[in-house]
Amino acid sequence: MRPTATTDKLVAKTGFGEVCDMKEVGSYEAKTHLIELLDDVANGETIVVTKQGKPVAKIVPYQAANMSVDDINQQFERLQKSIPAAGPSIRDMIEEGRRF
């Protein structure tokens, strides 16, 4: 039997600007159905465990610490693209400085 997560999914920004859905499961259900939840996590899902309706833990897929330089560069580029530009561009600031 699969755990019955709440119908509302939590949405959170990851450290790299991505948005992911997180299933919310009560602590009793998490204890009872841990193997099934771990299977879901192994398939890329993030699960928030709650106690009396308040989030207390997050189960996330394992990510190896030994990332290649290319992987780090790709994540950095995704982060840069996800952050909206605020204010003038660097080129505009340089041009403005040349006018004075």
C-alpha cells in the first residue's frame, strides 16, 4: 500500500534556481511506508515529512559530492539564467561612466 500524501504539493526553489514538487507525508506514514518513500526518492522525488502538520524533515535524492567541472558550470549557468536582471546591465554602466 502506497502512503497517502496530502493533495497539496509543496513547491520550493532549489539552491540552483530550479523549482521542484515535494510530496508531503506525515511522520506515521513515513515510518510505516519508508521503503516505498525511498523508492520514490530514488526516482527523483523530494518528500517532506511532517509532524502534526509542520515540516520537520526533507528526504531528497542522493547527489554525489564528486561533481565534474562541467556539471558545476552547467548548474551555475542555470542559476544565472534563473536570476532576473535588476537594474542596468554592466555594459550600460560602463557606457554611462564614459559620458562623464
